[in-house]
Amino acid sequence: MPTEILMPALSPTMEDGTLAKWLVKEGDTVTSGDVLAEIETDKATMEFEAVDDGVVGRLLIAEGTAGVTVNTPIALLLDEGEDTSALETAASPQSEAPPRAIPADTPAVPAPPQAAGLAAVTSQDGTRVFASPLARRLAAETGLDLAGLAGSGPRGRIVKSDVEAALDGGAQIDASKNRVETAAPSPAAAAPPPAPAKSSQSGAVARAYADRPHQEIALDGMRRTIAARLSEAKQTIPHFYLRRSVKLDALLALRAEINSQLAPRGLKLSVNDFVIKACASALQRVPAANAVWAEDRILQLAQSDVAVAVAVEGGLFTPVIKDAETKSLSALSAEMKDLAARARDRKLMPEEYQGGSFAISNLGMFGIESFDAVINPPHGAILAVGAGVKKPVVSEDGAVATATVMTLSLSVDHRVIDGALGAELLGAIVDGLEAPLALMA
């Protein structure tokens, strides 16, 4: 029986993706670890590797197909000794057999808690383990219990080589007791749910503009995710806002001096690098504010994991700089440039843009003097950074002088951070920016 290759879940929140490009063709021989295809999620394009050896018998999903649900068969892999005749009884692609509509009042049945593409089997003692179809077949033929094996495949999956190694090592086999069964999928998990119907409001809006020339732009995965998450944020997070002005002249002078010394090394610090460092330092000075909302509890982080919004075509990413408080300004600058470049190329891994407790959104380079940012859940706060502008200021002795002033606006989740704590955090950020030498201590 051919092995089904399933649409993988490449991130914890992925529900469907686009099969951007096949890197193999029917008839190709592949081994575990070979790259089969490029898959586009809502945030990135990632390579998908084979976990079994075999011959590509049939590609079920065409290149460029969007909205392919996780766990949908996308290809069939022929095992050793099988030929194309085995494909006649194999499952047909999803597009040829649309799922049966589920009535709206039918209670949802959760999918089995297993990683995408992994089949659950029951061992002799009832333990559920995950193994490839070829590994399951070989174990069944030899009477090997899979429960005692350590898998070397993705997410600990047991593959053919693990079974062969166990057999070569003289594993004890009791065929009379061995029992291998593939867990039967629930009806709800077997077929993806139907696409949500368009709201009546969308039709009303379209009709209102029907007599005006316009272009209709379909929502891609990134835009849908941004819309859903930020709608959730504004509807469910009790935002409040704190604003402070920062005098940047000392920072700009220090930055110019450092950049002149870094020039031979090809390095150049930006104001944003100082902002990241100041926020990381402030989260350490005010640890109670270094926290995220976890529905029934608050998680207070030990390290300063700072997310930074990066504009890309069609949306934005928030790559996370982990342990930012421990890194030098030059290290932060280099890491941020690398993350931003790969974000624009859609090459970030999920773990590089998920997590963090705090975010920064800087629109100063676009000339925006001040704005309020929307919190990216589950973060406790986000700092909106405006442009540095020359303004008249009054010094402590009453004299009027000119200074470069930047406006900061801190959006705070009141469930996590109260007003006084938010003010303390913003004050610590301002202190770091106005006395930047301390950031280098």
C-alpha cells in the first residue's frame, strides 16, 4: 500500500498552506531527509523534507494550490517492491472529493493531538507512539513492539531505519502479543471543515461600490492572520496608553562617535538599535512588566525577548530578538538586520517570529511623529516610536534651547500591567535613551 505524504503543520498555528513548488517529480527516488517541496504558510516559505524512503508514485496536489488543509494527502510514495499498479487503490486528492458539509449545529470534534503527518499506533502495553507507515509495516511483519524504540525522524517519529537498527541489535520479539493498529480518525478529523461563508456585510460593501471602478484584492494568508489577530487584540485586550518625550541629543552624539569607530568593520548602529537595547534593559529593571497574558495566569519572563515589527510586502513580521539584554549594540544591530532581511524574503522560521513579551513598532523613519500601536497578543505591551524632531525646549535653569525630541507611546494590556507599573517601565526606557552610556555597562 503506498504511503501517503500529508500536508505538514509547519507552525503551531498553521491550519492550511500553499504548495508553492514541487522539488521532485513522479518516478523520482527519495530518501529520508530529501527536500520534497516548498510550502508557504501565512508568514514564511519553508522546505518540506521526506521522512521515508521510496519512489514518488503520484503528486496529488498541483504547484501553486492554496488553502491545502494540514493532514491532506499531497503525494503518494511507493515502498520497496511496489509499482504503479498499487496507486489504483490509493486515495484520490482532496480536490476530487470535496468534504461533506457539516451542519452548523453539529458539535465540533477536536482532531487527535498528534503532529502533522504522524500516524498513531498502539503498542503491546497500550502506549501510543508515532511511526511512519513503512516502519509500522516492518514492525508488524517482524513482531517488534514499537513502544521501546526512540524515533530519529521529525518530532521523534519512528522511521524504517529505527526498526532495522532495533532488529539488528537483537531486540526481543513476542509476535503472539504484539498488536499494531492505526488509530482510526474521527469523522471531523478525516475531512477538513468547509470554508467559512462570507459575511453579509462584505456583500453589502461590495454592492455599495459596484458602480465605482475598483480592483478586488483577495486576502492572502498573511493578511487574514493580521486581520484576525489585531481584531482579537482590540476586541479582547483592555488597552491603555502612556506617552513620554525623549531628548535624543546625547544618544545621537554617542551614536555618531561609535559609528565612526565601527566604520572600518562595516558596521553602523541605528537609533532603533538603541531603542531595542533600552527596552531590553528596562524589562530587566522592571521585571514585573516583562510578562505575557496566558488566559488563566500571567507568565513573567526572566529574559528580555523583544519583538520588532518589520514591514514586508503585503503585511508585517515581528521577529523576536531573544536574550536582548545580554547582547551588545553591535550584536543587536547585526541580528536585527539579518532578521529583517529574511523577513522580507519570507525565510524566517516560526520560532524566530513567535514568542517574546514586548514589542517595538518604529515609524520614525517614515516621518511619523507619534502614534499608538496595537498590542500583539500575548505580549503585555508594545512601544510605538516616532521620529526625532528638532524642537524648542526649556532647560532646568529656564533657558530656551533646541533639542532633538522623540515621542514614545506605550500601549499596555491592563490585565498584565497596571498604570503605575507601565509608567515605571516607560520611565526606565526613557532613562536608557537619555543616558545611553549606561546601556553599554
